[in-house]
Amino acid sequence: MFRVLLRLITQGLFPILTLLCLAGLILPLVAPVPIAVDPRILATLAAFFFTVFSYFHRSWEAERQSCQQHTQKMLFDTRLSSEFRANLEARKHCFPEDRPVEPDHYFACLTAKRNEDLTDKAARQRRQSAEALRSLLNYYEFLSLAVLRGDLDDDMLRNTIRGIMCNLVRDCHALLIAHQARNPRAYQHLIALYERWRDVDYPGFPSLHSRREWQARLFGMDLRVSVSR
């Protein structure tokens, strides 16, 4: 809210007030129009508004640069993170990219245990794959919250990770719906940012708000499952 107010003041209110005061000073010099306000008052107001405008503009510019630097650091740290790369690899074992994640399969993998058809190693791999996918979703949920709050630069991230994030949300669409069936606030920031970033003209990224359309077209199954997050 503060950032929106700061931008409104910086880019709109004070420049307009400054111009109005300057117009009040210049107009009598151009045309013999009587001005009811003392020119000295107008000059004082113009100087005041310009000073305030300059202060807010510098504050906004400093905050914008800080946001961009923080975003760059986050991108570099993520790329160099061994844990993040390990999650990407572990996810592929049971949930390869560009393939829809079925909620029942995901929760079965998340609680996989050794049985007659499953060894300890296979069960552990399934659990690790499901946990890696959950970690990725939680990471992008946190990132989405930061973008929506203005803590990270929207344009920079849109130009670097938009396709990666939108592909993940598309693959996990049914899983996200299953989570929200139990808790409507689950991954709400991730979904909100996806709706902002997705290409509305590209059928590969349909809106998550059209849940039944997704269900019929991609999965053909009932997604009303019991979910515990």
C-alpha cells in the first residue's frame, strides 16, 4: 500500500501541483489575467511541492534499485543452490516435466512405504520425489508473495522465470485444485501470479479459474479428493 501511495505521489500528485503553481506565476506574464493569489505565495508553494516531489522521487528510485538488486541476488542464489537443483532432479523421478501431476499419485508417493511390490529404496525415491515437488511449489509460492508485495522486481522475474513457473503450475494444476478444495488459501499467491503472467493467447496456459474446463480437457477425472497439507 505504501509503495502504491509513494508512486502515486511521485508520478502524479506533486508534479501536477508544481505545474499549477508555475502556471499561476507565468500566466500573468503572458496574458493580463488577474490572479487572486499573491505571486510570492505561488512561488513558495511551487518550491515546496518541487522539493517534496524530488524527495519522494529519490526515495522511489532508491527503493526500485534496491528491489532490482535483491531480485538479481535471489536469482543467482537460486541458480547456485545445490538444494534447489537437487529438488529439480528428484522431482523428475515420479513427476517429469510437461506431464500432469495426478493428486492421488502425488499423495501416494508422499506416504509411500515398503510393501510386497515396493522396496525400501523405491519407496524412499517416491517420497523424495513428492517432497521435492512440494518444495518447488512452496518456493514459488513464497516468490509469488514477494512479487505481489513488490519486494521483488516483477519485470525482471517475468523475463527470466515466467515460463518455468507457468509450466510448473500447469503440470500441477490438478494438485493445486485439490489443495484448494481443502484450504482455499493454499498457494493463492502462486495462482494469482500465474494468472498475471500466463499468456492469455496461448492455450498451453489456460486460466486456473476455469477449473472444470481444465478437468474435462486435461484430466477427465473427479478432483474432489481429501487433502491434508
